[in-house]
Amino acid sequence: MGGAMTKSGSAKVERNEVLLKHLETLDWSISGFARRIAARCEAIHLPYTVVTSTVSRWCKGATPSADLAAAACHVLSNALHQVVTPESLGWPSDTGLVAAQSLEYLDVPHAVRMLSKLWALDAMRRRNVVKSAFSPSVFGPASREALVMPADAVIGGHGQHKVSAADIDLLDEQTRLFGKLDSQHGGGKFRSAFASMMDTHATPMLNGSFSARTGCRLYGSAVDAVLAMASMAYDDQLPGLAQRYDLQAMRMAQAIGDRARITRVHIHQARLAATQGGQADVLAHARSAVLAAQGAPPLVRAYACVTEARAWALNGQADQVVAAVKRAREFFIRSQSSAGPAWLEWFDLRELEGQAAWAFAVAGLAEQGIQSLKEASALPSDRTRDTVELLITEAVLARLRGDSAEHMTAARRASQASQHLMSRRLSERLDRLNTGEPLRDF
């Protein structure tokens, strides 16, 4: 297929001076720019042929299709080290279409296409996708399919880039790095940089050449990265973007039959539902996580059970909270004799008890909450956000006991600890805490 164009009818077509200026700045020829766009199209499986005459027509004022405009802007943005949008070049954008299509739960190629578009748009902080609305009705059918369908029969790629173990190792290392940065600085700080890295490196891998065995590992690593980005979006109070990342991640986890990672997506959806005030939805997603975790490593089951406890707390069922925390602790003890998944290495005893403390606090069980909080104390200095969360829990438990002095002290310490965090979610929680409003979040 040739480079798709749209015309402006009978209107006079003028030279694209902005595009020409970019090429002059980069000292690129039209043919060199065409080769770079063609390479990008091949990497992400766009069915277009881009040659010198294609770009020449753009320079003279012709308009490329939305897909080609996005590919050209990706090339220019990377080379110029600045965001170049289609609109800045007078070209169309497919951002509205991406916002709608990324809520569809289809096959893996669709998920990969959506991820490449979401990463590109998130890297550019495109508001009409980044700020897309959360859709509570979407996840139910996707959840049922992920829970009942077998793994995909065919896992393998036949693209240009041959995926190596070193490629996947690099992806894992970057996910760990950005996860640590997220914990230290908040979800609003480095998400666009992570998205840019994924767009540049992960997109060619997912569209590349790999065996079924390599594909299983690649998809698993990609799921971990996408869910890390979903967590960042959640922390930045962008539930619609987080939901879209979660859906693509779950489809890839389903493809390789990874129940543990499917469990993680359901946990993500439980907390997103909590931001929308859907208590019944929170419980349904948490219970689905428990169901998905059957047969998974004990540490995953502990994570699912403590999530269930928090969901029961939101629904005012104190007895169920106590029972779910008990199950979580039992699975955690069992997990000490076996290895858990690498993506859950952060879920230690302090994390478990910190989440349990919050469940007890929301359920009005102050004494149990205090005991859990003691187990969760003394977090490492690089877990800034977790420290703030624990201080908020401490303040809420103090208020439950009627100790206003301790409440004020813990609230003040939480505010001080959060000063350098870019977390809209925590900022709102702290505002509610300091004004005496109830914290009924997840």
C-alpha cells in the first residue's frame, strides 16, 4: 500500500514551512526522512510504503493519513528531542479514535497496536487520550474472557526485529528502574519518559520476530511494564488511561495463560473502581482477583487476599476483613518456602501489614489496625510514597481512637514526607485528611 494521503479539495495548497524548518534543523534530506519513516512503519507493522516522493508531497502541502502523521512525528520528536505533534505540522490526529479503540478487548495484535499508540501519545502528554474517561462497563466482559479462556494457541512473531534475551533483559531492567523512581517521586514525574522508552524499544520488539518460548517471556515482561505505567497513571489521577493500559496488559497475560498477572490486573481494576465510588465493583474485581489467583504462587494469593480485605472494608463488612487478612497472612507464610514472581518482589511483610492496617482502619477496627501498623513500620528511605501512605493510615487510626494530638502529628508528618512527590492521588488524600473528611478510598 502506498503512503496514504488526504487532499484539501480545491483549496490552494501551501508549502509546509514548519516541516521544512524541522528538516533544515536536522540537516536531513527528504529521502533520508522518508527512509526513517519507512523504518518506523515497518517496525510497527503499518502497511505503507514511504518513499522520497511521498515526503516531497508533504513538504509541498499534501496531508498524510493519521497513521503516517503519527509515524513522522515519532521520528521528528526523537531526533529533535522535543515533542512534535501532528497538529503543529497542520496534520490530522487519530487521538480520539485511539481513546475509543483502546477500550476494545480483542486479540493480541490489537493490544500491541493500541499500546504503541498509547505510548506515543502518553509520551507527548496528549490530553485527549491521557485524560480519557474511565468506562466502568468495559472491564466485566474482558474479565470473564480472561478468567475462562485458555492461552492462545499461537505465540510467535515474524517481524523485522529479531528479539533476543538481552532485549527482554533490558525491558525488565527499565521496568524495575522506573518502578523505583515511581515509588520515590510519584506517578506524575517519569511516566512520559517511560512511555517514550517503551515506544522506542518495546514497540519494535512486540512487532518483531520471536519463537513461542521467547514470546511468552516477552509478553510477560511487556505486561509488567504496562502495569507499571498503569500504576503511574492511577497515581497521577488518570483512571481512564490506567484502565486502557490495564486492558491491553490483561489481553497479553491471557495470551500466555499467566493467571498471576491476570490477578494483578484485577487488583488494579479494584482500586480504579474505588476512585469512581463503585463499592460493589471494587468487591467484584477483588473477588475475581482471588479466583484468578487459584493455582498461582502463594505470594500472589496473599496479595489477592489482602486486596479482598480492603474491598470488604469499603463495603462495611468487618468480619470479612478479619477473615481475608487471616488468609493473606497464611499464604504469605507459605510463600517464604518458595520463590514468588519477580514483579511482586516488593510485596514483603511490611507491605502486607500496611495494606491490612488500612483495611482495618476503614472497617473501624482500630486495635487490629495498630498491630498491623507496627509490623509495617520502618520502610526503606526510597519508598517515599509507601511511607506517606502509612502515615495517613496512622493518622486515621489515631482519629478512630479519639487521639487528636497523635492524629495531627501523623498528618503533619505525612504532608512533610510528601513534599517532593508528584502524586495527585496522595495530594488529594492529604487534603481530605487535613480537612477532617473521611477517607473511603482504596
